[in-house]
Amino acid sequence: MKTKKIGIFFVALILLAGSIVYITGIKQRKSPDEVVKEISPAVGSIKTFISSTGTILPKNRLEIKPPVNGRIEKILVKEGDEVKTGDTLAWMSSTERAALIDAARAKGEDALKYWEETYKPIPLLAPIDGEVIVETTQPGQTVTASDPVIVLSDRLIVRAQVDETDIGKIALDKKAIISIDAYPDTKINSTVEHIYYESKTVNNVTIYEVDLIPEEIPKFFRSGMNASIDFIDKSKENALLIPVEAVYKEKGSSYVLVKQVNEIGLVRAAVQLGISDDKNVEVLSGITKEDRIIIKSKAYSLPKNTRGKNPFMPGH
């Protein structure tokens, strides 16, 4: 009888051990359509942006026009040159001087030299410190008092078009990052200098123009270039960050799945979230950087193809 009881006890023990192994296997087994990833929270910086588009323009565009009708004798600058107030940009003759000089030239070198010294040409002077952005007039070309000979800009800026729904988040001295369409890999730091008071309508959308001053103006800046602008809305340093897909929502609350140390299974940890940049989200409370976070996601695969059949066509 005693031997029989011992045999029953060992059979029960074996069944119990098998049950434990089976249940453990069920707990650890995941769906073939589910991908499980384990990550640790990171500490870093996070920023949110307000995006818009804009154009490179001169802050102050000044056209240098001749005081009288006449002829351009000499151009002293070229596009891209930096000039100072009072610098001579070009020399021109009035219509009367041009006719007199041409007549003297026909009489010989002595007559030409005499009248060039007696009847001085008119200088075109730079009224501001700036850069030459247009210089297309050629010596010998006839001009009128309404023709711009040279165009100056005191500096190039970026004028952004901001949607009216976002303009309330833009303020003077707010930082922004500029990316030129022609040079997308170069990021240029800038600051908001002016917000225009009057709105404009572009493609049935109300926008406000915002002027940005680059901290440094790259050599490749050209008036008329298109730009993408990211205004820095919010920023945080030394923030505890996790991927957005690690956060789950339920009944208005947020939680993450935390792996328990030395235990089988996961626990839900309620978290309070801060700012998000669509890739990462700041965690204000609920977890620490030592926790191991589990991310579960669906596994997607293309349908199995059969020889001679298009897998994207409906079956027959």
C-alpha cells in the first residue's frame, strides 16, 4: 500500500511539473503576427516645431537709378560685391556730355582729353552699406532716370508664410531652423525679427508673413530661393524619452509595458507624458531610465505568391 501511494505521489508531481512548463510556455509564447521589442528609455533633448515655407529676399532692396538721362561710361562693381556708403558704383554721362565727348573723340586725343577733364562724368554712389545683388547694365548703354542701373541689398533675409492658426505661437526672437530647397542638407539657425500685422490670402488660406534673420548668411544664399522653415515651438533638455509606439492609450490614460525583473510577465505602468516630436515622447513620471520597456507591434508580410498567379489579384 505504501509503495502504491509513493507511485501516485510521483505521478502527480510529474503532471504538476508538466503543467507548469506548459503554462510558462503559453505565457512566453507570442502570436506569430506580433513583433516584440525591448528598449530602455533614453535621456536627451526633444523639440517640437511649427513648419512653414518661405523665400529668400533682400531685407531692404534699393535700386540705384541715374539722376538724369544719359549713358553709362563705367561700372565699378559686380554682383556679390560688398559696398560701403559713399562708394562709387558707376560713372555716367548726361545726354549732353555724351554728345560732347563723342564729338571731341572725332577731333582727336587732345580734344577728347580736354573735354573729359573739363566736363566731369556723374558718379552713382552707394547710399547704404550692402551687397550688389543685380548688375546687368553694360558700359555704353543708354539709360533713363527711371532705369535701375544697380540694385543693392543691405542683407538677405528669409520671409516665411505662417498659417493664421500658428501665428499665435510665433514671437519676436523665437528661434527657427532654415533649410534651402537647393541645399537641403545645410541647416541655418535664425531668429524672428518681425511679424507683419496685415494678413494675406494665398490659395484661399490666410497667412501672415514673418521675417527671419540668419545667424550667418551662407555664400550660396540667393534672392528668390525657396526655403523650408521649422520654428522651434517647445524644447526640453535632459528629458526621459521613449518611442511614441511604446505608449498605449486606454480610457484617456497612457501606460507602457514594463518587464519585471526576475519575474515572468509584464506590468502596466501608468505614465504622465510631456512634449512629443512624433518620433519620441517625453515621460514626466511613471518609469525610470533603468526600466525595460516592451513594445508590441503587428508583423506585416506580403501574401504568399503561387507560381503563375498574381498575389494582388482576387482569387478564383
